[in-house]
Amino acid sequence: MRCKMPKSPLFELDGESRTLAEWARIRQISPYTVWTRIHQLGWDTARALNTPAKSRGRRGRPKAGVPRACPEYKRHPSGRAYCRWKANGRRHERYFGKYGSAEAATAYRRFAAEWASGAYETLIAAGGPDGTSVASLFKAWVSHCERHYVKGGEQTSELTHVRAAARVAVSLYGNTPAQDFKPAMLRVCREEFVNGGLTRGVCNSYTARIVRCFRWCAAQSLVSETVYNTLKLVERLAPGRTKAPDRQRRKPTTDAQIESALACIPNRSPERRSRVVAMVRLQRLTGMRPGEVCAMVPEEIDQRGDVWCYEVGKANKNLHRGQGQEYFLGPQAVELLRPHLAATKPGEKVFPIDRDCYRATVKLAAVKAGVPVWTPHQLRHALATAVAERFRSLTHAAAAIGDSEAVAAAVYVHVDPKRQAKIEVARAMG
């Protein structure tokens, strides 16, 4: 004979009688919570069902790039002060002394300061100072770079190069103890860059990033300083002494190439075409970088006088170095920019075009025009070279583009500013 299951008790509220499970489903409260309130806490039915459940907060893995809160200061059953947290699937604990003592309070404050600086997060990500592998070392470094190389709320292109360098080192020596990483291994990584078809400059820069990783890790006590010091001894690839090719210097585009390309910009959207043409001409007149002209807003332009001044804000390439960037707009640039400023609302971009889209539009126009393909950044080279020729001065060229004379000579100026003077001396004296 089968036994009958006892019926669930009914609970009455507002003239209705339902089981505990039914009331929990209607009130959207856990049945266990309702049962605990009634049978353990002694609440009446109305209070147990009408009191909303407290949210227990967000569970799961914290968001990437968001610092974790410092673990809470607690009392251990043994009477000691401690804190506890979980990372990488393991539980970690740190003890500070007798709970309530000044010694424990001081130790916890020191721990909280170290936690805020990222010291413990770095140690855990790398697996601790002892027996750290090259793979875990680079994992910690890349995680640091994701937080460090940020400008205007967005990650910079440096992070792409960091990951590329780390990828090769980890693929070759990921399981090697970081303490055993030798200069010979660094040379193997560099040879891998060379075999990948990278230019000599890129091979040197990627190798330097690997060394920089060990420098940062040594500062975080993840690896011995000796490892970093020995890696610094590896020489750079010299020109003509490696099979890695040298990158050809980017040449300035000519005015004829510029006009030919502008004539071939699509006219499907007259407003967009007008903006692109204005951006190209403005770059040619001022030497701005493409990202700086794309990020221009009215508030950053001083419109007093006949020569305007554009002080670059978030798009400033040297912002992290504490250096400002200014461009002075002469009469031609002012007249070119004036109608676009009049149509721009405060806080909005004067040229609301993405930098990559702007670059692609210009390159496609050059292809249609049948001229050598050029990019907007070459307009900066064109101005620097033209100023150096006209004023016979590297100082004027550097001032025009807002850069140092060393950078202007090495990158942007493609003529010898003193060449004409040398010709005149030869003509008069030779």
C-alpha cells in the first residue's frame, strides 16, 4: 500500500491561502529565505513575504582593468587579525598580528597601501616570486601595460607592439623559469623577429620591449635584477650587418599629388567630401598629425587675432611626457577652418571623421588618381621639408610642426637646409 505524501502547509496573506513555494514564486523571493524567516527568525507571514530580499552584490570575476577592492580586515578564530581573498582559483590569506592591536592596524594599513599599488595583484598574476615562468612573467607585464598605456580613456597602439613582442618570447621560452632567461635566449627571440620579415628598427624595438618587461618585473620583485642587467648587454642590430631590411624613410607628398588625389575623392556626400578636402589642406598648411586634426574641437582654438592657435588636448601625442602641443593657423588656414567652425556645436568635433576612415579615403583617392599612394601623415613631412627649404633652417622646420630639431632632422625634413647656402658659397668662392 502506497503512502500518501503530506500536503504542504498553507500560509494566509491578504485573504489568500497558498503554499510557501507559491508565495515565494509570486513575491520573487527564495523559498529558503521565506522558510528561514518564518521558522528560524520567528517572523510573521506578512513580514516574511512583504520584506524584499537584500541583494548580495555582483558575483563572479571582476571586470578587466578594474582594480579589486582591498580584502577586508577580519578577526580569525585564533584571535589574530587577517584578511582573505581568492585569485587564480586559490585562496590567499595574510595575517597581521593580534586582532585589535596597534601593530596589526599598522600592518594592515601597509598591506592596503601595497594592494592599492598593485603589488599583490602582480605577484599573484605571475605566480609568486619563486619559480616564476617566463609565460607568467609576460602575463603580468601585459596586464600592467593594459592599464598603463591608456590615453583619453582608450588604449594606445603601444599595447599592440607589447603583445607582439611577448607572443614570440612566450612561444619560445614560456615554460622556462624567468630566472634562467639568458642573453642567448634573447638573441634567439630577436632572430625570430628577423625571420618573420620585420625591419631592423622593428626587430630592435621588439627586443627592447622584452628587456623592458624584465626591468619592470625586477622592480616588482618578480625576478632578480641580475637577469635584467645581463639582458641589457645584448647589442642592437647594426645597419648593414643583418639580413633584416632597413625601412625606407617616408617621403613627403608633393602638391601635385595632393591636388590629383583631392580631385578623385568621391562626391556621394558633398558634406563629407568638403570635410576631407579641408582636413588635407589644413594639414598641409599646419603640419598637424592626422589624429590631431580629427580630434579638433572649438574650445581648443584661440581665435583672437589674425593668427589662431590650436592647443591640442587629448590627442596630444606627448601628453604623458607633460609636453604641450600647439599649432599656429595663418590667414589661409583660418579662412579654411572658419566655415567648419561655424557649423560645429560647442564640445563637438570640427571634423567628425574617424582617423582610420580618413586615411583610407585619402589612399583610395590617390589610387584612383593614378599617383603614388600617400597617407595624411606625409603632409607633415611635406610642410617640414618646405619650411626647411624656404627658411634654410632646421629650427624653423621643427617649430612649424611642433617637434624637436633632432626628430625633425631624423624623420620629417628630407633636404639639407644648408644646401642652397653651400651652392652659393661654391658659386662665389669656387
